[in-house]
Amino acid sequence: MATVPTILTIPSAYKDGYYGIVYNVLPQNNSKVLFYQQSGNATRVNKNGVIETNGSNLPRLDYTNSTCPSLLLEPQRTNSIDYSESLSTWIPNGASAIDSQETSPDGSVNASKVTSTANLWRIANVINQPSGISITFSAYAKLDPLSTSKGVILESSRGAGGTVYAFFNLETETITSNLYTNAFIKNIGNGWYRVGGTYTTNGTAQVNYLYPNNVYGVAGSAFIWGAQAEVGIYASSYIKTIGFNSTRNIESCFSPTLTNEMNGSKSSFFIDVLAFKETSTISLTTGNTTGISINFDPDVNQIVIYGSGLLYFIPVDYSQRIKIGISFENNNFKIYYNGVLSAIDTSVTYPTTLNSIKFSEPTNGLKFQGNLYDLRFYNNVILTQAELIELTTI
């Protein structure tokens, strides 16, 4: 790319404070382009692959499955499991759990060894959620080299609606006999996997079970840590609990006023994100007024881009990163998605008083939920088609 952006944010450095700051690469005379706020603790994966806890207003630069960080922004979630790590406190239905037997994904020797000696023996934990909602149950698991067990089973009693379950084979990284929706198995390194799935409650009390095996009827043992049950259709970052529910609060990310960097007569804008399955927005604004907005709508696998009073519907794949490039001047509005020119309009008026970037609607609703890898704004520059194709190609 030959053209230098006015604003370039590739998350790599940060600090805390009343507002956390995500430092940008450009402009060099104003490194404080993105402010961050979050009240309370939240976890991230650091550059060594270890889960660690960030305090209030400390941006989460997350290295999950990557050597480069991204800025992690998530919705409010509550872990309803009362003891996420001390599995010896769970109800022993024919199985036993001994705590502090293995180094866990947070680098401490605090993972439990769960052992069964007969068919369908397990440990159980009761949670209480209203009927008719989606719960995602997950845990971290690792094979015990002294056991014949090849994986783990997660099972959830939904209340009056029977049970759902899945077998997670940690040797082959496969899932079988799956009755959860959105079931997943993710290799996080050092022999550990995060496994889980989603179910819908059918009563006000549910029971979640952990088995140290990957088939019914076979005894064995496995290391298990970090159990989590949360309202939602996907597993969010780990939330530690010690005897009671724990909540991670929603995060905010926004720029200060950037009149010098944004208030021109034309511009180009690029973002590289992984958007979660939440309705959310990234917007270029004038105060609380929309100039250009990118609305993420995973329910129908599309994004909606708003500019100059017009709507543009772009089908997208939410299972992969989304790269969007926009060039905008009077009577010339173009949108590129993943290397393809996806929309063009020749009857638009450019919003010449842009001065802010918000990871939300202009009035702070529908906060963006996902990972930010790259953001670029080019003031008074229209990138060429070749440049926008290069930027947005996966």
C-alpha cells in the first residue's frame, strides 16, 4: 500500500486510567485515538498463551490463536457456575474431583483431576435460569496420560426438557453424538482444549455434568478447569467464580474529538474485525449524529452500511474475519467486502463534519462485540480500487 492513512490503529500497546487507551500508530502527534472503558475484571489470552485477568479500564489485547494481538470487546456475561475451578465442590455422582493436580490455562497449578470408575459416573453443578433461554456450557479439558480416557463428555439437564450432551475426543479433536447446538472444540495449546455447546432451558433449574471420558460406559480420568455456564449462544472469554456467580461488564470503545484527522471533504475507511453473533455497530460520527455506520446483523448473515441517508445490505460470513473498505465523496460511494466491490452509489452527499469513531451507535447503543485487528482512516483521500481490493482481501 503506497497511501499513508491519517489514522492507523493496529492494537499493540495500551494503558489503564479513568479511560483506558489503545495507542495507535498514526498520527504520531496524537497517539490517543481510541479510549476504552470497562468496570471490573475481565480475562484475556496474553502473548504467552496464558489466560490472565485485566482490571478496570485496561484494554484487553488478546492473543487467542495468534502471535499478533487484537482488541477484544465483549457483551456483559455472567458465569452461573458457582465454583468454576474448585471442582471438588461439585456434586459427586459416582465420580471424584481432586483440585490442584495440573497446571491450568492460567498458568497456575489449579486444574482438577476428575475420575470415574463406572458407567455414567460424573460430577454435577446446579444452576437456576428462567425457562426458554439459551445457555452455553463450556469447560477446559486436558487428557490424563495415566488414563485410557480420550476426552470428556458435557451434559446438561435442561429442567423439564430432558438432557443434551456431546462427546469431545481430545485426541482427534472431534465431536460425536452431539445434541447441543453450536458445539465446539478449540485447541488452546499445552494440551488444553476448550469444549462446549448451547442448549435451551425448559425449566427454572438446570444441572450441568462433566464426565472424564469420550464414550459412555468407559471409566477414566481427565484434567478439567474453568467451567462456565452463561446466557448466550456462544462461549465468551473465561469468567472466574469462587462460590458465587460472577459478571463481566460490557466494554466501551470510542475516540475523542478528531476534527483535524477526520473533517475533510472526502475519505476512505477500512476495518478488519471478527464480529461475534451479536447485533452491534461501528460508526463514524459528528458528535451523536451518524455520518457512516456499519451495522452487524448476524441473525441474517449480513451487514448494513448507512451513509448519507441510504442503506446498503452486504451478505457476509460471520465465521471468518470481516474486512470492509469504504471510499466516500460527493456522488461517489463505494463499499468493498473481502476483496470485492460490493456496492456503489453516485447520488450521495459526503458528511463533511466527521470528528469521531465509535464502536457503537452514535448515541452509544449497540456496542460492537468482537475483535478489532486493524482500523485505518484516510482523510481527504479516495483510495484506488486496487488499494481497496488489496486491503480487504482475506
